[in-house]
Amino acid sequence: MSELRQSVVVQRMVKRYGRVAAVDDVTLEIERGEFVTLLGPSGSGKTTILMAIAGFVQPTSGDILLDGRAITRLPPERRNFGMVFQGYALFPHMTVFENVAFALRARGRPGEEVQRKVVEALDLVQLSPYAQRLPRQLSGGQQQRVALARALVFTPHLLLLDEPLSALDKKLRADLQLELKALHERVGLTFLYVTHDQDEALSMSDRVAILREGKLVQFGRPRELYERPATRFVADFLGKSNFIAGTAQGGDGGTLAYSAGGLTLRQAVAGAPPAPGAPILVALRPEKIAVVADTPPDTANAVAGRIAQWSYSGTHFQLLVDTPAVGRMIATVPAWRCRIEPATGATVHLGWDPDATVIVAEDASADSPH
């Protein structure tokens, strides 16, 4: 990555609370103008990293750089970062206009500049007609847009967002996800976003950093993380996955043969295949499985089983299939092209191509960064 393109660099950050490492040797490079999301379960360290970048938490060790300049010891008010919290943190006695103007007035900006920039910020978040309303007169989504306008009005170097949509209902969250992504594209600022919602991270981000137990597990583009997870944890955390444990038999022509449950299955490999006899673990997404009733599907891998449970969501069927060879499998089939009539106890055949699976690392504990 070019030094000129770097916006924020976290170098080997550690944050300890007593003997507990909330953040454990994390290094991140975020390019200027990127939308990067810190994603992980509760206690993974994502909010601690965000608060350290904001200046509200002092790392035990490590550095934070902004465009190559160390800001680790710089107080929050001198970092020129915008911050949007889950709870909005609006002043209830101030109008929308006054809430947005507050950051500029606190910086001593002249009245004409305050007026112009607040009007621009409210236009940006489509709240100009609500300038004279109080926060209690707004919906949750509108209050969140006021918080965004207030964080953007002074043109920060970086916008930090700590689970800003988690208090909203599902439909409103989906609407604001689209608005936030569009807003990022319009303003061109660097966004650093924290969430525990996988769909939110995948749909909004340029890149996603997945954290577990204070460690960075994998950092990459959403499709890369979903399609090529490095570990069992990543595959399982980003949507649903089936896992098949097997033993490598040998490879040729970019395909590895491996045994699992008495079957010989095939896995696509880009580099050198695992040595014969080596244990492997593959991850298989439910939507990459073909399901047929009578004969094995025309694929390199086929497993027979019985439907233990099934459900219908309108767009797809989800099937839980018990197989003698590889255990319980989850298959997701688009409803409009489902080739079977699901029924509990019915025999079905599952099939998938060699490139539908990916070899992942087993993880008994948090992994090292990849």
C-alpha cells in the first residue's frame, strides 16, 4: 500500500485491562476515503480500537498514525475526527440547526460560516425542512441523520461510527445502510464503522476487519471474506457454513481428492495441495449445494441423506439434511427453482462442485492475523 494513500494506521496495538487483553497486537492500514468496518462478536475488541483511534482510550502499547504522523498521545479534541454514537447524543433542548451548529461554534467559527455549513450539512442528510425541530419531534432515523450532520459539518479527517444503527428497527436499518453508503460516496471521507451485524458489514464496506478475542483474524473485501474465509470462525461468523473434516488423498490438475465418511470428495486448490494423509477441513456455503430427489446430482461431489427439518421463507427453502457420511448439512435452495417437494424424512441427494468449497484452518482459540 502506498504511503501517500494511507489515512489511518494502527501499529501493533495492545490494550490491557489488568491481565485481560481487550486488543491483542492488532495492525490495520486504512486508506484515505475507504469505508472500513470492524466486525466481531461482543468482547472482540472492535469498540476499544475505535475509541483508541478517537483518543478516548489510551493503548497500553502500539501506535496510531494519521497520514504518517503519530497521534497516539494527541487528545481527542485535537484529532479533528467526527464521531457518531449508537445513542445519537443530541442536545434535547436545542433545535436540529443548533445541534449541528454546536461543533462549529465550539471551534469559534464566524456566524456566516456556521450558517452556510449547517445548511450544507442538513442538505447532505436530507433534513433541511426539519432545521427548527427539537430532537423529540423526530423519528429515530431522523435523529441519527442529525448526528451524522453534526459529525460531518466541520469536515473531519475521519468519521468514526460506533454501531450507529443498532437501536433502529430492521427496515429502517436497511434504509439507512443504503443512505450511509451513498453518503460516504458523496463526501469521500474515510469512514471507520463498528458493528456486530454481518449483513451490515458486508453490504456497506469497502473492506472488513474481523476480530475475535482481541485479535485480527482476517481483513479484506466483503466478497473475499465470504467466499474465501481463512478460518472456521470466519466462515461460521459470516453467514452459515457446512464443515466437512477429511483426509487428503492427493491432487492433480488443480483438484484435491480427500476422503470423508467413506466417500471420496474433490476440492479445488490454487496452489500446492495438502500432503496425502494430512487432515483438512472444508467449508461449504448452503446456497452452493444442489438438491435432487432421486439420483445423485451431476456434480463431482454427491452425498445422500434424509430431510430432518425444512422451512420456507418465500424466496427460498432451507433444508436440514442428515447424511450418514458427513453428518447434518444445511442447504438453501431458491424456491422458484427447487427441484424437490420438501418433506420431513424424504430421501434427497446433495451435490456441489469442487470450487464450491474452501479449505479453512481449524481454530480452537483466536487466530493470528492473516
